[in-house]
Amino acid sequence: MGAAIVGAPLILAAPAAADDISDLKTENTALKNQIESLARDLQKLRDAVHQNEQAVAAVKAESESAGPVVTSGQANTSLSISGQVNRMVFYADDGDQARWFQADNDMSSTRLRFAGKTKMDDDWSAGMLIEAQFESNSTTDVTIDQNTAVIASNSFTQRKLEVWFNNAKLGKLYLGQGSTASDGTVETDLSGTGVISGAGFAVLGESLAFRLSGTGGTSSGVTVGNLFDTQDGLSRDDRVRYDSPTLAGVKLSTSWVDGDEWDVAARYGRQFDGYEVALAMSYWDASPTAQKTGMGLSGSLKAPFGTSLSASYSLEDLEAAARDDEQFWYVKLGHDFELTEIGGTAVSIDYAETENASGNNREGTFYSVGAVQNIDRLGTEFYATVGMYEADIPAVQTEDITIGGVGARVKF
């Protein structure tokens, strides 16, 4: 009886163990089927990815075989087309009348550019540049009493028509219409507001005339352009120009202009511990044609936190008469920062004085505030400015001229 009692549980457990083994076999079979199903799905996914990669490669190959939209007519030569449109709603008040204009901002005019380049080897290259300007109702031409909103002189005008040859060790030689060595040496600026504010500010209302005070709007005969001039060297002209290679941040330049005018210039640009430094200076001799010589210099310093200080000075000796030198100086405080993710924001305030303008003992002052908002992905800058011109003309009293406006420059 004892043996029966001990063996009974084993006899009763035998059927249960057999049932467990059967269940395990069923689960194993189901798991195996599931794994096989997943393997088939994974293979289908791999096939789909492979087919997609083939389709992408086919489209890419077709695109590359079609080539770029713009090509050069010469082998091994690149050609690029670029430019900008710069329009603004411009306001002017001469103390007697005020007016709004649809204008082209001549601080950085509307233009179209074709640039070509070819390389012979790692040292030698050559190229050309064709840059034309087209302005409708330029800020340099608008006047309070104009009878039409479109200036009659609207037309394509040449800015640059030049060829160049460059050697990495010897420097760069330019031939044709373009910037002389001294061009731009009074306009160095790291503020980020150059599209609406800078040493060349007089193009904003250049043809506006100062009104005599208390006369009901009688013109003084003196315009903004007569009184304010950066004296920025020999500007752009038909010339031969040479630029040295840049060494330790320094580049030297010289040019000769038809009519035996000539100039020399030096430029410097470096970064130190996050600080940006840009300097320029020049001397020019235009005595054979314009009867004057001059010198100019400018500099700009920008801190890592975005604040910048820029300054300019120029002097011209008018040799045609025994008069004092004409002088111009300019200073700007700027700051740029990131207000939004769409692009940087820059603001600035500036002040300028001119002395003995045109050798006639006239003086003037100018000050303004400006702001620029960049939209990086659109290649666009939105801007706004407000400024004032004040004239000091011997023996007369004149009204101040207030200017302002908002606009946009779109680059392509």
C-alpha cells in the first residue's frame, strides 16, 4: 500500500507532462512561421529600397547629363550670372515741400552681372566681368518738384567691362572699365547696414536742393550732391590696374587711367581672437584732367559680440584755385545680432561732416539711423532709414532736408 501511495502522483502526472510537450511544439511551430513571415517582409523592404535607390540614381544621372542651365561657349571655362534688384519707397522733405517716391536705391543699385573664368593650371587663370546697371527713378535723380515719377535718363549704364589675368604668386592685372585702385578706400564698413547706410550716403537725395529760409521755397542753388562728397578716389573708369598677392592680410594696388591720372592704395583685413579688422588707404592724382589730388583712408573694427565702429576721412587739394582743401569725414556705430532664425539683424547710427565743399567755403553735416533684416534663404534684405542734411552756406540761411524710407534688396 505504501508503494502505491508513493507511485500514484507519478502515474497521475504522466499525462500532464505529455500535454505540456505538445503545447511547446505548437508554440515553436507558430513562432517559426512568424519568423519566416517577418523574413519575407524584410526581403520585400530591401527590394523596395533597392528599387528606390536605382530610381534616384537614374534621375541624378539624367540631370547631370543635361548639364548646368548656363554654360560657357568655351571649353574649361565657367560662366555665372548674378545680380540684384534694390527698390525702396523714398521720402524727402526740403522744409517747404515733402514727397514720397518709388525709387531705386543708389546706395547699391539694381544691376546684372556676367562673370567668366578659366584656369590654365594651379597658378594661372583669366576671366572677364560684364556688369550693367539699370535704375528707374534713382535716389540720385529724384527732386521734390519733378513732374513725373520716372526720370527720363533711365537706361542701361556700364559699371564694369573688364578682363583680368591672375597668377597666384605674381598678382592680378585688370584691363578695361572697372574700379580703380582707390575706389572704395573711403567706404570700409563691417556694420552690416551698408545697403542703406555708409560713407556714400549722399546718393540718397543727391539732386535735392536746399531751400532759402523764409522765402517760401526759393532754391539756394546748392544741392545735397554739391555739398556732400566722399571724394572716394578715382572711382570706376577705363584703366589698367594691378593688385599684388595678399601677404599677411595686406594687398597693394595701383592703376593708371586714360588722361594720365593714377593712384595707389593699400588694404588690410584680418581676424584676431574673433575681432574683425579692415583698413584701407589711398592717394590719387587727377591733376591732368580734374586739376586735383587727394588722399583717403577708412577703417572698421567689429567685436565678437557684434558691435562695430567704422570711420572715414578724405581730403582733396583743388589745384585750379588758391583755396583751402576740401575735407570729408564720417563715423558710424553699428551692431548686429540674431533676433530670429531667418537671418541676422543689423542697426547703426552715423554722422558726417564736409568742409569747404567744392572749394566754396560751404560746410554741411549729416546724421542718420538705419536698420537691416536679412532673410537668408530668400537672399533678401529688408531695410529702413531716417536721416537729415544740414547746410552751412556763407551769407544765407537754409532749411534742413529730411530723408527716409523703407525698401528691399533681393540678390540672385
